Amino acid sequence: MVDLKKRLYRSKDERMLAGVCGGIGEYLEVDPTLIRLAAVLLAFAGGPGFIAYIVLWLIVPERPVQDMFAPDTPSYDESV
């Protein structure tokens, strides 16, 4: 089943600097450390890693507080 409410946010829990890599990791459901390693490799390899990180920091919103505590599965009352 496709989750239509899935959105990219900067993470408040998995953050080192601004939460960009942590948010991408949460969105893709992978370990944020892998995303961080890829960003660092792109930055040091002359790629767009650093610029992309700054751009994402500016355009990706931070996760709202109410989304942090929302359950992953609907409760009994919501499914009826």
C-alpha cells in the first residue's frame, strides 16, 4: 500500500548538523549514516554534496511537533 502522506522533513531526532541526512534516511527508510557517508563522499569527490546539503537545509521544512508523536498505525477508532 502506498503512503500518500509520506513527506520529506528534516529530522529532529537523527541530526548531526541540520537534520537533512537524517530526514532523508527516515524518508527512504534506511540508516541515516549511509546518507551521511554518501553526502560526505559527494562533497569530497568534487560533486554537489555540500551545495546540495545547503540547498536542502534551506528548502526542506523541519518536522512539525505533532508529526513526531503520531502513531505509525491507525488506532481502532480511526479504522472504523
